[in-house]
Amino acid sequence: MLVTELDAAEPRPRRVAVGEFDGVHLGHREVIAGNDTVLTFEPHPLQVVRPEACPKLLTSFPVKTELIAGLGVAELVVIPFDASFAAQSPQEFIEHVLVDRLQATHVSVGENFRFGHRAAGDPQTLAADPRFETRVVPLVEIDGEIVSSSHIRALVQAGDVEAAERMLGGPFQLRGEVVPGDRRGRELGFPTANIVPDEALVHPGHGVYVALADGDCAAVNVGVRPTFGTGRAVLVEAYVLDREVDLYGKTLKVEFLRRLRGERRFPSADALIEQMRRDIEQARDLCG
């Protein structure tokens, strides 16, 4: 997939799906389906126009790019979103971006898409332009729940990674560089690969999860290790089952499959070890 900024995009006829696409969930995939080009924004527009209201995101830009590439899209066009771009009227966006630069023949958006200064443009604004065909995709529902990035964020933060996976179309994933910890896991007999979550991104709520760590079955703790009162910030600790791996300094992808239990304080290290053994056996059964 070709990734390019708007100003460098080659003028040619395109079928364009437009949106922020945080998480690239099932609703986004409906918008993208059948299009050769995806048009998105970086950073998230709210980071520019209302930074205090910008949520923690489901995906970093590199992960979003990878997920979109996996949908068979030929080109990802990125608009570097800044105050100047935010000041454009909806008609200027249509004229300068969709018509002049991208030469859009078809434009696909979700029914809740808004664009232009003060979000004054909507799908009806696009549909009123006869120079391209507009496809407005209804919101997708699963089990009576609307699939949206905000809803998925809430599920992830609550630890319901199974429900999040159903809406994402794949496991919620977190990536980060493996950093040295306090070596507590190694002392307990369970050496872990540790990631400090990115403050700009969502991470699962405190608890123990079964996950895949670079494709290997793992038991993962997300939290602050209350049994030892470390006083440290949230850490993601992945214990890869049945083999020890040296991952320091490498980027690890953790895909969360199921929450096993909440994080809690144990009366002793021995009690914690016993529970960790049960967690690992349960993870092994679930990875199957």
C-alpha cells in the first residue's frame, strides 16, 4: 500500500473512503470496502481543535496504517491536520481535496461523518455535489450495540476485550518497546517482558489477561503490582508461556484475548505465585 501526504498525492481518478478510522473497526471497514484509496487525518482533529476533548486512541498511526493495508487498499492519503486546515470550510475541503487533488469519482463516509470548519459539513453536503457519487454507510450494530471507536475504548478500559474484539474484527492490540522492570517476575519464577503504555493510547483496565505476545501464548498483567507496593505507574507485563525470550529493546505486539481476573493484592508472595500458576494454566487452556 502506498502511503503519501495529500500534497504529494498523484492526481488521478479515485474511489475514496474518508474518516479518522481510529481502531479500523467493523464500521470503518464497511466504509472502506470497495474503495482503492483511504483519506485520513494525522494527528486526530480533536488534538488540534479541542485538545482537552481528545480521547485516548485505540491505535497509533503506524498500527492504523498496518490495519488499513490489511484490507487490500491501494493507497492511504494522509492530511497533516493543523489549525489552517481546520479553518477550511466544507466547500473548500470538497473543492481542494476531493475534487482538485484526489479527483474523486466516488466518496464513501459513515453516516456520522462531519468535516470542515466547526464540523459544518455532513454526508448530505457531500451528496449534494454532482461531481462524484457519495456513498453514506449506516452505523454498524452488533448485538444491538452500535460499533464506534468511543464504545470500543470504553470496553477496553473496562477490561472487556472479548466484546472489543467482536467490534474491532480482531483482538485489541497494544505495542511498545520492552523495557527493564524491577525483575520481580524473574524472582518469582515468571520472567516477563514489560511495556510502559503510551499515555496517548487506550490500554486495558487493570487485571490479568490471556493474550498473544508476538503470536505466542502469554499471561499478561496490566496494573501497578499492589502486592509489593512498588508505587510505580501502570505496566504491562507479559509472561510468554513455556519459553524464555530476550526482548529488551524490541517492540512487542500484545493481542488481548480474554480477561481472566482483576488485579488484587495478595497476603504473601507465595499466595501470588500460586495464583499466577493458576492463571498460566488457564491461559494455556484458552490458547489451546
